Amino acid sequence: MGQRTFWTAALTGVLAGAAHAEPPATPPASELDWQPWGQDRPADALCRGRYVMPSYRIEPGETDAQVRSTSDQAGYGDGGETILNGDVVLRRGNQQVEAPEVAVNEARTRAHVTGPLAWRASGALVRGDSADIALDSKAAKVDAAHYVFHDQHARGDARSLARMKDGRYRLREASFTTCDPQSSLWRLVGNDVVLDRENGYGTAKHARLEIEDIPVFYWPWVRFPIDDRRHTGALWPLIGYSGSDGLDYSQPIYLNLAPNYDATITPRYIQNRGSMLGGQFRYLLGDSAAGQLEGAYLSSDDGGEDSDDDHAGEDRWYINYTQTGRLSPRTRYDLRYGAASDGDYFDDLGQSFEEIDTDHLERLARLDYRGEVWHLQGRARGFQKMDDPLRDDDKPFYELPALIADARWRQDNGLYQEWNSSATYFWRDIDHNDVPLNESANGSRLHAEPALGYRADASWGFFEPRAALWYSQYELDYGNRNDADLNGRGDSPSVAAPVYSIDSGLIFERDFSAFDSDWRQTLEPRLFYAYVPERDQDDAPVFDTNPQAYSINRLWSPYRFTGSDRIGDVNKLSYGVSSRFLEGETGRERLKLSLGQSRYFEDRDVTDNDPSKNYDDPNSEYYYNNHRDYSPAIGQIDWRINDRFSARYTLMYDTERDRTERNATYLNYRHPDGSVLNLGYRWEVQGFDPAGDREDRLGYNRNEYDVSFAWKASSSVSLIGRYLYDETNSRSLEKLAGIQFNDCCYGVEVAWREWVDDDDTANTILDDETKRGIFLRFVLKGLGGLGQDPEPYFSDAVPGYTPTTF
């Protein structure tokens, strides 16, 4: 839950600041315990070297109070003090002073040091012209000081430095930076600076930020972190600009309220929309739970540049709450609630690529138990779909609630029994007369699917017959729908059907040698038979069910639909073969070849009754899929070329019409340093995926090329990009380009994206809109970051990408 904070009492703009004396010039790096990297430089090192505190030159005393010293000469002064000259080294406890002359009082409690001097204490080095040091309290005052904190990789210069009795450092006309000694990229300069290493922060009065010795920002008073601990204060602002909204400025204020909870309050000003307020609260409940509440509110949206904006004058808001935890090792719970004032909220007011791509907000309360036999779950779940306007037939159903009880028992002789069941109440707020009849009901569904099976496994193959009883019972409410429109549909339909399947396979193996290596090859033929009789389900609603698209896994399944509203009739025999190539020594799979197809002995008559799919039209793809004699022939190749390259190829070929229905090729490269390259090609014939509403299905053949990469050009520079091209419509669907500079004391990240928003009507491109965005993040390590972090989106857009740690 760490945050880097930068807290200001007043933000007065980009000023040079009040005039005050400059800190002294920085000495050579060799005088600051700096050791440049040589041939032993780690591959991921960002700094040119590191601070290394040398060993103490003399042994400590027998007690912490004992003072030990060495010198070329020694004498006594008039007041009884000891005067050491030459190469003087003085040590008391973990303090050590090196200087040409040191005068120690008679009580051995104070020392006056004539420099140039080097004073060390608790991982810190201070050099200066002269110093007064309290040997009994660790207090000290050094003139013309240069300091280094080894562990924090921090340094600075000061006209004077005082180490107070409580361990804090107070500096006059001083600087602070985490940059290497030979770098002047940034430093914070103030005329009164206090550094509290014990609590991990510093403060400065009349402070200015200098970039390459040029003043760019001024604060009358500022508090800043000097390590990774959390501190209350203002984060760096988020600044953006767009043609429709104008200037967009956010000022997050972080509140470190307790070790287990914190908050961020974010005032935001959008030039053409108005002022809004956002916030986030995070908490931990011991080791078993964590939660977060966030939201934002804009009163009376000015509507942006467009005076006809649909939401002009409206209050805009969103809220999102999550909590996850465990009640026991086997029982966990999830709580989520997301809501927004309208479906355009994130399109208009999102501040990151990830927010802009938000298409729904989830509401969920779930309790889940997983035992050795039983899996029990109770949940209430729903979604707000982020469309505007949102038609009634696009509204998702709520589960209020859903109760699930599944169990599996297995005997040593291979027999097993399963119990799968659920009881769910489905509801949505609609005008029942404005949606298709099969989608117009709310109501409850009781579903049960007990099964009995036998699994025989041997080194040479397997055999698994299985029988299940699929049963669903409904209690439905069609609301104000006219009885005449129901076409005799009852409000308590039920469906029951047996589900039979036999799965079997053989495994043949042989050892051989190739490419100077030993290999093992398998040949694994497989037969699968499934039979489900036809049942009339025209009266059953469609709450959570969609037809399944063809896939290699569907060959070995008796089910044609997802969800529990439809049991599809099927009488098929699936046949296939796969071959694996395994390394002889490790058994690691390098190559797998798979080929399979289904032969249907009867047409499929059960559908989801979606009138937009034209199941009765002999010219439609949906009619053809339910009457074809063979599924596509499906081939798949998975090739682990070496430790860095892998490839996958999938082909689905219609042997009856002699055409490719789906084709996908992927090549992936993963380098140990984090570099990633993904090349992909996808072809899919129109109507191949039967799921979803008509406007969500592609109305043209998918023919896309996809290239994405993250290239670590050096330990400091990374490039990120993606290009997705729709050849069917000769257009770019997405362009993404980003560059990251990650140096020892700073980080810069710039990301630009141009993408097509299909406005939730994928079957046409007429209403598609091209959108653009640019994000900049600038991090001064030790002070915090300015700008929005685009990396959560990078992880989705570039498979295999590992976020950079600044």
C-alpha cells in the first residue's frame, strides 16, 4: 500500500523562488564514498555506481562511551583538552572522525574538528571545513558540509549541517537529491532543510526544484520523502489537455491515516466541464482481508466543447467498492459494488487508458467454500453495462441470489459420482413488452445435474463412460406483457434430458534421437461419443446462456450451450489424434500436434430462440451450423521452440464447403531481461461465433494482424508498442507507442494511443469512432511522480509485459 508523497503547504507556480545563498559546490565523487561500476556491474543496474561505506579505520572501544583515537602527533592545551594533529582518526561507538586536527575536551564529551574532515555515523558520511561534535549525544555541527546517506542513495550540500540530539539533520542553504554525484538532473534546494531519517521524510522552507540547475518550481514550505515509507501529503499533480475538455488538472492529496489504512483525496478541474472531487480509501483487516472504496463527483457538467452534449447540466459521478478476504483456509468472500451516473462516464471523464476501456461495473457479494468433496457458493451479482443509451434488451440480468452446491465422490475402483446444482433468481428492470419474448421474463431457475461415471486410467490409455441427468425448473414472471403475446407459454416450464458420453483414448510411445538429443514421442488417438435427445425448450427463457463456438475442447464435450437454460440435442462421434514430443532427460514438452473433428448423425434442433439469428433460413450461417454433418476439422500446433520462443497455430477448416472458418497464428518471444515480442494473425468467417446479441457479433469476416512488443533497449530505456490492423476494412484498430526512461534518480514514461471505439455495434463500422490519448508520467526518485500511470493498460495490450518499477 506504499505511496510516494510530495506535500506542499502552498503551491505558487513555476517560480525561481525567494533569493537565498547557494549551497557549496559538490566535491568529486571519489570523496563521497562513490564507487563506479566496473566489469562487475549488474545487468539491471540503473546507477553508474553505488555508495559504499568503507570499514572503520580503528576498532571500537570496550564500551560505547569509550573514545579511541590515532594521530601523528598529540599534545595538551591550556584548558586540559587533548590536541591531535596529522592523520587524526577519532572513534566513539559508531561515530568516526577523520581530520588533520582535532581538539577533544578534558571530559571527552566534545570535539572541535579543523578540516577538511570526514565524519561518519549510522550509514551517513558528512564532509566539511570544520565541525563541533558532541561525543556523548551524537550531536554535531559541520560548516560547508557535503553529506551522503548510503542506504537511501541520497546526497546534498549545505552551508552548515547540524545533527541534533534526536538524530535529525538540520541544514542551512542546502540541497537534496538522489542523483549520482556526476548528475545534476534534479535537486531540491532550500534555506532551512530538516531530514528525519528515522521517520523517512524531510522538510524545507523557501524550497525550489532545479532541473539541470534551472529553477522550475517554488514552495514556501515543502515536505518530501527520503525513503519508501508512506507520508501524508500532496502527490504530484495529474495534468492533461484535450480539444473537447481543455485543461485537465488533478491534485491528489494522500493521507497516511494508520499502518493498515490510508486515503487519497483528489480535487480536479476540467476547463470545459467544471470542478469535481474524487477520493480513494484503502484498508487491510489483518492478514485475511483487504478493501478499497473510490469514487468521484462532478456537479452540473458544463458539457465540454460540445454544447449539445447529452450530459450537459447533469451531475456526473461514479463509485467503486471492493473487498476480498478469507473466513477460513477453505472459505473466502468477495464484495464488489460499482456504479456510475451514466454509461458515458469513463468515455468522458476517464483519466487512463484502462478507465476509458471500462465496459461494465460489477456488483457482487459472494461467499465461497471449497472442501475436499463439496464446493458451496452463495452470491448476489449484477453489472451496470457502460452503454449510453442502454436499451432494455441489452441490460444484463441480476442474480438475486444464486446458490450453488457441487460435489464429487470417487472410489478406488474408478467409479465416481457428481452432484451439480444451483438455484438462482434472475431479475432486471425492463419494460417486458420492449424485448423479445424469450428474454422478457424475470424469475427463478432451479437446476440440477447429477452424474455417474467410471474412469479407467492406465499407462497405455483411458476409458470413461458417463451418464448425467440435466434438469431445469422455472418460475417466471412476464410482468405487464399481454397474455395474447405469450403464445401459450407457461410460467412454470421445466426441462429434463439425459446426457450420455463415452470418452476413450490410447497412448503409444517411442524413444528416438534427433538433433543430438534424446526424445520421447507419443501418439494419442482419441474417440468420444455423446448423445443428448431433443427436448422442447421453446418456453424456457434465456438468462445466462449462449451457443458455444467451435473449439478443440468442444469436440470432447456433449454440451452445445454455456449456462443452464439450454441443453442442446446432439448425436455425434468425435475423433482425433495428438502427438507430443518430450525431452528425454527432463520430460519437458516441446511440441504438440493435435487434429480432430466431429461427425453428427442428426441435425440439431434446439436453439436459443434468438430471432435475429435466422435459424430457419437455409441461407443463414446459423441454419447451416445446426444442419451440417461435420464440425470443422480442427488442427492445433503448440511449439516451445526454445526457452525464449514459442508458437501456436490453430486451423478450423470446413471440409463440406472446402473453406477456412477460423485461422489463428501466434509467435511469442520472451527474453530474461523482460523484452517481449508478440506476432499474431486472426481470420474468422462472419457468423462463426454465435454468442451474444446481434449488434455484438461481427458483421464481416475478421482478418486482423496484431503486433505488440516491449523492448528493453538498455537497463534504462524501454520501448512499448502495439499495432492491430483490420485488413477487411483497411483500417487500424489500435496504435500504441510508449517509451520509458528509467535512470538512477528519475523516470519518464510517455504513452500515445489511437484506437477505434465500435460503440457496442460490432456488426457495422458506420458508427465507429476513432479516439486518441496521450499520457505522460515523470518520476523524480525520492520526490514522487507527475502524471498518470499507463502501465495497467500495457499489461493487457502486450501479453507477457512486466511493469517497470521506477
